[in-house]
Amino acid sequence: MRKHHALPVALLAALALTACEDGTGTQDEGAAKPQLTSSTTATTAPQQTATDAKGTKSEAAPAARVSCNGTNTTVTAQPVRRPLNHMLITVRNTGSKMCDLTYYPVLRFDEMQWAPRPIEDSKPQAVTTLAPGESGYAGVLLSAADGSGDGGTTGHKLEVGFQGRTPNSSGGPSALPSLPAKGVYYDSSLSATYWLRDMDDALSY
């Protein structure tokens, strides 16, 4: 009786193992699928949600990312024809890791002693994260179109500062993008958008 009983047990174990492997089991299949679904959800769903929310790639572990700054990016600052009195700042990730563009650029023309304000309406729902080779943008309102700004002057040198994980903290070395030879005119209306993924969005404020 013991030998006859041991054979079905071995067969059942083999069948259960086969069912798990080829998905043809009945009771075992029902137990296996929730485990696979749970595992898949835990590893991919947060990334999928982040991608859908801000239209960009994102790693699950923030610790794997670094701050974007003057050491791992190239930065350009270019006045644009439309909209009037605007400039576009472009930051391209030239490093080997994903980097975060947190908050908004801290701009300083020449020896300017005041900090331009951010355009709060441009604040994105999530931090703008750049994979290697990707670019992020900030739009800059240089001067009021109606002439209501004060203290208008021409800047010939621009420093673009990066913020860290907390507001107004340092995110690393600044960048010094070139400006046109004639300089850039700005007044007290000077303000910048938050870092954004889309160029057109950055120039819509």
C-alpha cells in the first residue's frame, strides 16, 4: 500500500511542476497567475504611470538618478522671434545617467544682484527627468511687451544655476551659455518657466 500510494504523489508533484511551467494546470494555474501579475505590477506599473503622467521616461529608483548641472549637460540660451521678448534655454544630458532638472533655472546676467522670479503657472506635475541624450527646456520672459518693466539693461553674460532636491539648494556647478554678441535686453519683468520636457510648452508663457 505504501509503494502504491507513493507513485500518485510523485506524479501529482510532476504534474503540478509541469502545469506551472507550461500554464496547462488547473488549480496550480490559478495560484500562479496572481503571483506573476503582482510581480509585474510592482516592477513596471510605477514606471508606466510616471511615463504617462509627464510624457517622459523615469526610473523606479530615484537614487539611480543624479541632478542635471553644468558637469553633465550642455546648455544653450537663444533669443527667439516668437513670442516677443523671449529666450529659450535648452539643457541636453551629455552624461551616462538619467538626471533630474528640478524646479526652475536660477538666472543671473552679468553682476545682477536680484533673482528673477519663476512663472508658477508653468510648474509641471512631476520633475523633468532626462535620459542620456535627451533635452529639457525653460522659457524666459526677458522684458514686458507693453514697456511696463523697470530698469531695462543689456546683459552680455549669463549664468544658469541648477537647484537641488530642495528649493533654493545647489544642484551642482552652473553653466555659462554664450549669448549673442550684441547682448540680451531685459528688465524687471525677467522671469523663467520651470524646467519642462516640451519646447513649445516652455515658450507658451
